[in-house]
Amino acid sequence: MSGRPRPPRWARDRTPDPQEYDETAAYGQYPAVEAYRQGGAPGAQTPSYADTGAYAHAGAAQAPVREYVSHPDAPYAPNPDFGTVEVRAWDPYAVGRRPQPFVPVHETQPTPVHGTPKAVVREPGYTLPAVPESAWSVSSRRGVLLGRVVLCLVLLVQAGLSLRLKGTAFVDEALYISAGGYQLEQWREGTPLPQDFAGYFSGHPKLYPVLAALVDERFGLGGVRLTSLAFMLAATALLYALTRRLFDIRSALGAAGLFSVLQSTMFLGNFATFDAAAVLLLALGAWAVVRTGSAHPLAVLLAAPPAALAFGVKYAAGLYLPTLVVLAVITAGRRPGLDRGTGAGRGAAGALGRGLLLGAGIAGLLALGYLYSEPLGGISGTTTGRAKGTDAPLDLLYASAEWGGLVFAAALGGSIAYALRARMVERPWIDGIAPGRARRIALGTLLTGTALLAPAYQIHLQSQISLFKHVGFGLLFAAPMAGLGLARLVGPHFRHPQLGILLYVSTLVFGMVQAQSGYSVADSAPMTAYLRTVVDGEGRYLADESEITTYYLRDRTDWGQWQNTFGMEYRPESGEPLAGPEAFAAAVRDARFDAIVLRGDIYPQNTDAAEKALKGNPHYRLTAVFPITTSFGTGSYRIWVKR
């Protein structure tokens, strides 16, 4: 019996189709078969119908090249003394289908049977890369570009959410811009300040107020608010950058996205006060601390100027300076290419020294600034020695949870997950190296715990004043852990995207409602337009919100012509000096003011005393009433003019 294997049953029983099994059309293009036909192999003979049928089912349209190799399972053996023909990717059951690509490991050339075949090793043409746990786990150039594109979309959403808030000037906005204008006049013309602004401002009066006044001179209140928006957008971008260096792009986008839809972020992005500038400087300081973690220890001093300036701009920012110092310790010495044992380069003592160096730099700059500045009574009056209020601790805790509870919960979950597992898709600091558990716990505790500083301090003061803004300061530091928590919630390969969407949308909805409610300011435009026809540069005027009237009517009146209802001392023509409600009542009875503007809900006791003195007073007549509506209810501006 011949050494040729028996053809398969389908090749023996099937009636041949000349079009399908035409040897010339099907096999003339294959070098191995053509060489065999022309006697390339010893003892070659024409292939039989069964042999050609076996080749036809390999697919004539894209048949692979055949070589003579020693392969005992080949479907056709023309000469047992020479070898067999190997059909690559041959599937006898895949009739008419294109064969799958096949890459042989060894390839041999036709060699006489008495010779030794020489194997030629060929490298594979394509190797599948290792599948990462997530497509975002490596900060490739494509991933970085995609992250920046998404960040731009986040910033556009943030800008739109802030710009949707509209209204006339708040009291604080009018006060700071007016104070900056008077400071500029003192520098330019030498005129004295109408009041000691440093004695009760919550930030240095020569920093942000001057900047706001310069912008207001050219672009008005809208320009100053756009400056605050630019500050908040830059803070979000810096938050993205530092979170990406701590973890990865996914966590960075989550941190930026959640922070951008907080009510405090929306509000401060269209609010012309100290706060937006202070948030930006804190973000810049935190980014500088993380960015210089693997650099020379002295590089951490780059974070000292923005940190010290943040305190000067807004004294409440000093509450977060210890966080920057401890962050400098935790992020010290993570150098690429070094393992955890040598990554610090200096050990625990070097990390501690880095933190002390930053603390000393900040303290030195603050001392230098205080030395060359006038007395700043506002530090104690508005921050360190602020008088205690009457708000209940539970009410303050509830308000804090309402304004930042979702992001804080996400940060808490991210801290726990980070402590339990070093990495899902994150690559902290360097490739392939994860920080130890102690470092992970310290980082999560520091950043998440910072969000509790403002609520805890204001619960101590029993005061809710500015709490809605200060909550955002702490959430700036908790946002990296919240972004990490969002990434862990979604899971690798975006396994549970609906959970991340739910968290983001919930934060967005709460933030929009809360920001709109808090930004509801009384429309003072009709009132100030009417007063423009009443006031002049000689009279004296009483107003609940004298800061607003001073700002809008600064071209017709001066600061000293206006008296608010916060407090006043008044000495009647005959009698002892008076203070409080009695002083206002006596001044109104004596017709000391040429016009009076009252709302009734700013300082109720003093306003009520003035209103009682106006009843039946022959010196004044009610000339205008302008209804107002805010989220806190309805009211009106009532204007009395001296007869």
C-alpha cells in the first residue's frame, strides 16, 4: 500500500465540480504545488482529485504558501521519501471560507531525504499585548490628551453653572470693591481712608480689594465676578493636576467633576469676594507640594508663597495650612525608578524635615508680612477671636452635611478602599510601585479629615456665618479621595458606570438647587435708580445696606455720608451719648438724615427703632416702596425723604 494517507470520505463520495476543483485555476498560483507538478520533488506525480479537493477547501481566494516539511499529519504526501506538504490554517470543514492566519514556529526548505533539514526560526509577526486592568491604568499620551479634553468639558460645565447665577451686588461685594477703590485713591492722591477697613475685614484690605477695584474701574461688577470665575476654574484645573499625580487620570477627572458641581464652587465662581482667590492659592500650594515630592527637599519652598498669600487674602484659609505641611511629609521622596524602601531617599527623617521646611517657610513669610503691615484687627475679630453665636451644633452639622455630604461620603469610601487595596487603576507617584498601607491610611485620613475642619470650628463658634463657603475650602482637599472613591465605585473597565453617574448627577442637582437658593439677592437696581434723584454730595443718609448704596452711588456720594443700621453712637443736642436702638430712634426724631432706606430684615432691632420714630414724624414722608423677593421670603425697600 502506498504511503499516501487515505482521502477523507467527503473527497471520495462527492461528485466533482469542474469549476470548483479546476487544478489550473485553483492551484496554479501556489509555488509549492507548481513546483511539485514540474518535478520539483523526486518521484513527483500529478495530484489526484482527492488531493486537489483537500487543497480547494483551504480556500483558493487566499490560500497560504505551502512548503515541503516533515509533517506526518499533512493531508497530502507526494513522496514518502521526500516529505509531505503542510497546509497552513487548513480546515476541511470550512468550505468556501477564508482561512485564518497562521504563523508557523519553524520553517524548513526542501532538502533531500538523506540530508538533515535546517530549521529557520522566524519571529512572530504580531504579539498581543498584555491586557491591563483598565484602559486608563497607564498614563499614555492618548490617555493624557483624552483626560485634558474631558477636563475642558468639566470646566465648561462649571463656568455655565456659575454664570447662570445672576443678581445685583451683595453687601460683601460692594463693601470690598468700595474699600479697594478708597485704597487706590490713597495711593494715587494721598486722601485718607474713610474707615479702618483692616480692623474688621476677614482678609487684608490691600490685597484682594485693590485687585477687585482695579478690575471694577474697567469692567464693572461683571468683570470682578468673571475674575472670581477664572480663579475657581484654575483651582479645579490644579485639583485635576495634583490628583493625577497622586493617583491616575480617572481619579483626577472624578475629583474635578465632583468639585466643579459643589454649591460652594458654583457660588464662589460668581461672587466678588476674597474666597475664590483664597481657594485658588490653596490649590496652587497643594499642587506645588505634590509636584515637588520627588524633587530636592528645598523645592517644597515653592509652595510657601501661595500658602502664605492665601492666609493674607482670607484669614480663614490659615485653617488649612497645617494640611499642606502634613501633605508635604506624606508625599516626600516618591522618585520614579526607586522602590518604596529607597524612594524617599532620606527616610522618615527626610520626609519630616521636608514638612518642617515648608512650615518654617510659611511662618517666615507670614511674620515678614505682618511686620511690614498695619495692625490687622480683622484677624481676631473675624477669625481667631470671633464672638460666639447662638446656632445649635446639630443645625450646623446638618447644614454642613447638606452642602458637602455626598462628596465627603465619596471621599470616605475612597479612603477606605485605598487603605484596603493599594491600586485598582491608580498608579500613585511612580510606575508599578504602590505606597505602603501606613502611607495610604495617612493620606486618606489627612485629605478626607480636612473637610471636617470648617464645620468643627464653626460648631465651636456656634455660628453659621460663611459656613456654606468654608465647606468648599475643606472639600477642595477631600476631592482627590472623592475622585478615587468615584473611580473605585465605577470599577475597572467601567464595570458599573451607572453608579458613578448617579453620584455625579446627585451632587450636581443638590449643588444647583443650593447655589440658586443661596445666590438669591434682593434686586437693588430700582431702589438705587430712585435714590440717584434724591441724594447729593452734601446730605446724610441712613440705609440698612449702606454698602450697596455707597457702591452704586459712589459718583454722587461719599462713604462718610452713609450710615448703616449695624450700630451707631449718637449724642442728642441735650443729653448723654446713646448707642444701639436708642441712638437710631433719637437721630430719626431729630431729623439727622436727609433720606432713610429700610428693609427691616437686616438688623431688626435697630430698624424697628428707626421705624417707630418715623411714625407720625413730621420731618419725613414715605416717597417710594420697591418690593423685593428672595429665597428667604418677600420684603420691600421703603424710602423716606426729609421734607
